[in-house]
Amino acid sequence: MTTRSMPAGQPETLTLADAPMRQARNSAAFWAATGRSRGHAVIRRRGFVAVDGDLRAGLRILIQEPDLDPDELAEVSELVRRAPGPANVEDPFSSTDLSHLDLRSWQMPVMLRPPGPVGEPALEVIRAARTEDLQAAERIVIEGFELTGFEPYRPGELFPAALIEQPGVDVFVARHDGVPVGAGVSVVDDGIGSHYWIATSQSFRSHGVGRAVMLGSLAPLADLPLTLTASKLGRPLYESLGYTVAAPSTWWASH
């Protein structure tokens, strides 16, 4: 397996203190790539990046600095208030208070993995290059994350074909006896890798599919420092793969 965005030279050394900022940057790169591939507006400010989508995709805001100024906070608030669909805000620094908005909030850890070898996945894991592979990944992620906003299913809405043409973005599919059972996305930006949408088909949960997806997608990135934001269920898997908790990330979402 290869990735189209491996940097030359020695990998960067990251500390746990670096992880929130680098995860912020990588998440912004991923969501900006997603927005571009969908034809949605991407808004860039010093303190945040926003992808202003449609009724089904909604609004995604990625906080980029721990010290939003009053104008940036006001703009974030206005974007949330006028969002046509669901609104989601990621704050890896847990420093921006959005409690004045009608949003629910929770925390998940930002995690860091230094460069290092990874094992072989127990299942076949491929990089999606064909339309049918990309759509298989799309269906698994919609099911796995219960993305009801993308139902009824419309092929190419969550993962447009243009997404895998974006620099640094790869979509992976795990297969059991040729049947797609797991999926995930890896993103490399500025020498740092991260993972998103690691999902398993419901009928194959607790069968090691998530581990296979991670191992298969980690293999091309083994020489890079990696960050991610972990769910409560995902954290034990990531810790077993060499990730360490760096800091809490606060997420805000519309009800």
C-alpha cells in the first residue's frame, strides 16, 4: 500500500503538548477537503475554519487557536445560529465557551502516536480507488456512526468521488471474504497523519474489524507522528496501537 502524501526526510518529533494544535490543523485540512469535494463554502479565519454545508451535511467548525477574539467568536456564533442543517464545532483546546448557544457538549481525548512499526491486519484492507469501494466505505460509515442526516442514502454525498483526489486524503475499506465490513479515512497534512470515521458494519462488530482498518491504514503512515480524537469506545483500541492521551477536546453540536 502507498500513500500519495508521504513527506521526504526525517519525521517531525511531537510532544503531547503539541498534539491539540496539530490535530486542529489536520482536522481543518480534512474538513476543508471534504467541503471542497462537495462544493461547499470553506471559511478561513485566524482562529477557526468553517465548512458551511447544506441541509443534510450541515455546518462544521474547527477551532484553530485557543484564543478566539471577540469578532471571531461572534462570527462562529452567527454561523451556528443560521446553519441550515446540523451544526458541529470541534475545539481541541477546550478553550472556547459556546454555552450561550443551544448546543450540547462533551469531551473526547486528543491522542498522539509517535512514529513506529505496526502489525499486519487480520483482514484484507484496501485503499478505495473505485466508485464501488468508496460507496461501500460510505455506507459503512453512515451505518456505523448512525448518520441519520444522510438517510435515505444518496451515493457520493458523504464521500464524493472528488474526496480521494484531495491531497493527503485516503479512504480505506476492510473486507472479509471479499465483503466490505469496515472503513476509515486517513489524512496527512504538513507531515502529520490522523484518522477519521473508523467504522465497522453492525453485523461484524467485536470481530476485530476496527483494529484491521487501523492497522491497514497505519501501515503507509508508520514513519509519521499521528494524532486523532478518540471516542470512549475507540480509546482502548488506540491505546493498544501506541496512542497516548494528550489533552481533552471539547465538541459542541446542535440537538
